[in-house]
Amino acid sequence: MADGATAEAVNDAGTPFGSALPAREDYPPPELGLTMSIVLAGRRWRSLIDEQLRALGHSASRMEAMAAIAYAPPRATQIQIAKRIGIEGPTLTRTLDMLEADGLVERLPDPTDRRNKHMKLTPAGFDALADMLNLTSKLRSQLLADIPLDDIRANLGFLSILLERIEEGLALPAGE
């Protein structure tokens, strides 16, 4: 290997990224490591949730949509719900179609604008969401066991700042 890394280092599963990245001093640089850690943690957490929710006949997508509806302001539209969970409207529509077919969500017409629909969970939807949230709460407890609460709060604050900046439309000027 041209950079002096050994095959053992490249295949070192002890790095934060498993065998996906070589284990070398100063690689990845902290900024890249942070970005990759955030992305990888999100993907792996979602995969774990999906795997566990499958036993209940659900998925992370269904849970996200149902939780967003349950906690949304009254009369929130499908577009507002989609924005809240960071997906496109058509993606949410497919999820809502399945949830509605399963009797977990109702779409209600907007009396002031026929183009808009408001959603609400049915009683069965609230029960299903409670089961999903209970399961993910147990997973989260296992994941966060032995991590000091101050560390959790500090990281939550940091991630909240990142999300705010992203949602504010942080972008480089064209051409940079």
C-alpha cells in the first residue's frame, strides 16, 4: 500500500467505522470523522429500529410518520408533516396510504382548502404508536446505558445546533 498502511490496519474492525475506513493515525480528520460518525450512527440506529419494529409489523418510517402526526399542531397538513420529518410529500403519501389501509391513520378534508388533508391517528394508531415507542425506548435505554447524562445533554445540544443550521438552509454559494 502506497501510504504505508498495512492490510491489517485497513481491515481493523476496531475503528469507529468498522472495516469501512483504514485505521491510520490522523485519519479520518476530525471533521470528516464527525460527519461520517453522524451518518453511520443514524443509518445503523434506523436499521436496528426497523429490524425490531418488524416484529410488530411496522417500520421506522411508519413510526416517524405516526409520531409526527401525534405530536403535530392541530390541523397540520400532509406537507407540514412531511417537512417535520424531513421527507418529500410523495414519500409520506405512500406511507400514509399504508397506514390508512391498516386503520391506523385517518385523512380528513380541510374545510377551508380542498387541496389540503389533515391527519389524525385512530385509536388503533395510538395503540400501535405506543407499542413502537415503548420498544424504541427500551432500545434507547440499552444504547445509552452507562453514558453520563451530561454527555447525552451536551451531544443533544450539539446535534440540535447542527439541525437548526441545516434547516436554515446552510449552503455554499454557487461554484464553491
